[in-house]
Amino acid sequence: MHTPPPFPSNAFPADPVVFVDLETTGGSLGIDRITEIGIVEAGPSGVTQWSSLVNPQKPIPSFIQNLTGITDSMVRDAPTFDELAASLFERMHGRLFIAHNAHFDHGFLRGEFKRLGLKFQPDVLCTVQLSRAIYPAQTRHGLDALVERHALVPSARHRALADADLLWQFWQHLHQAHPSDDLRAHMDRVTRRFRLAGDIDEDTIERIPAGCGIYVFYGEDDAPLFVGRSVRLRQRVRSHLTGGKRSAKDLRLAALVRRVEWTATGGEIGALLAEAQRVARLRPPHNRVIRARRDDARGAAWPYAGAIAIEERDPATGLHAWHVVDEWQYFGTAATRAEAAALRTQVPSAEFELSTYRILGERLARGLAFVPLDVMAAVV
């Protein structure tokens, strides 16, 4: 395996890292299986390499055999992932996980370990994202492009250890070509930390719905800090805690966060109403205070005979919702007509709330569709 000398002294990290590449039977997580694993570990004591073919316990498609050169006969007597799991987990545990298109390699390994009851939770650095961050003028960041652009020396292609070694070579090139502080700043921006803040880890983030909703950050002693909303809830929460282009205010908030709660709302209007209600109830210090305007009509008459239900569907998730409002107050969101009809029997969480009034007033004036709640109850 090629390892180009001399090593730049600053290329050896103080804490060991692993450069990882996999070959698989295909690209579908949970369906396809690993056929080869290659790892280059670099740390203060030097560099070690390890690789193994893996019996995927299923046939390798012919086009994958042609691409990688790994055939069914080659893996027939190879160890299964189950047989490698314990030693492999120990080899990578506590190391920064570095891979090209890291979501792919990390996802496969995480799924295989999860199947065996092991939580594989490394911090992850994707060299595609790192290349894009350092060389934004370039349009191609695949491994073949890195080989050509940075004069890396492949011993093979589409074999796990050879490709992992190319990432180690790329790492060395970066440490030769760029000041350490600049490189560290880029790495910090693109590294996905498993533990993001307090009790929030990557598993927590993955449980957050992808579509519309609200989130609440809590700090020490479970004090509410901030309420937010988004049409891409999971992405927004992650960006608060790991985003590379955060303001000083966002960074200060992230440092205080210890816990997050979230609620899917079935659409953007539901997120607006739920956010306004939660801010009014919790009064978190990092939310902007809503100021009254001349055209705000506190106590304005409710223009309908009773409660109404606003129907909405989340385009990202398909989640269907009914938002129940009456007398400029939001009573909550329900997934069914029957649940919506029952919501109005509850006592509202707050009296007249300025943000809720503005949201409803502006959208109803623009012709927002709704159903009178008594009509809905009769249908139920």
C-alpha cells in the first residue's frame, strides 16, 4: 500500500483518527451489505492499516463485481460482519471517523452495529465536504478528482484499503498546503459531532421529524431558552447546534442548550400558531419580544359564530393536521376530525396573544380556508 513520504509533522493528529472506506453489494442502507472494509489509523504513534473482505451473506450483483473486482467466490470464506464486529468496534471506538461521502460509509457501519445491539457513535468528518469548504472554486470533489488535482497515488480503485489510503494522502496534502489554524477551522465547520449539546446527540436529532414543526431549547435546570419553528425541523435544529455559518448570538445560545423538545405541526401555519402559543406560555429569554402596532386591535371581535378548524398537510412528510382556533386563540393541532372536535373543550393556555392574532388576522383576510368546528363535529 502506498504511503507517500515524507509525512508533514502536523499531519499526525494528537488524538487518533481513522480513514475508512467500504465496498458493498449496493447503495441501499438496510438492504445491501458490506463486502470489504479498509481502515488507515493515524495518530501520535504513527500509521497502521487494516482491511478485511466480508461475507455479505447474499450474492454480489455482477455490475458491483465488475466495479470492485470483488466476486462471490472471494467472499465465500471471508468472515461475516458479526464475526468482525467486536474487534472492528474497538478499532474505531473514540476515533474521529473520516470517509469520502461519509454518510454512506458511516450509515452502513452504524446500521450493521445497530443490528447487533451496538451504538456506533463517532464524530464524522466527510472529505467531500472538507474539499468543498477548502476549494470552493472547484466543481468536482469525487475521489478521482482529488487524485488528479492533488497528485495522489492510488494503488487501486474501488478497493477499500486503497481508497482509505487515498484519504490519508489527501489529509497529508492538506496539512502541507494550508496553515494549521485555517485547516482546523474548516474541519470544525464540517465535522458532525455525535454529542451536540448537553443530552442532545445525533440519535436525538435523527428522531426529530423532517417536516414542519416547532422546537424548544432548554438550558440548565430545564429553564426554557428559545422557541423556534421551521418547515425543515430536523435540519433547523441541527444547524443551530452544528452549522458552520452561525452568528455570535447563535453560538452563545448553542453553548447554553442542554435539551430539546419538538412537535410536528402538519404544516407551516400550524408551526406559526404553535410557536406563538409556546412563546407566550414560556417567555424564553432568547425570543424577540413582540411589540404592539397601531393597527393591532386588542379585543377585536371574533368574526365567526364559533371555533374553526384550519386544514393543512405537510408537503415534506404528508402529515395531515387540523388547527383549532376560536376568539383569536389557538387550541392546538389534531390529526383527525374527531380529535379536532374535542380540542375546543379544553381551556386555552393563554388569553389574547398578539402574535396569534396577527397570524390569524392576516391569513384569514387573505382567504385562508377553514371549516366551522360545529360542522366538523356533526360530520364526526
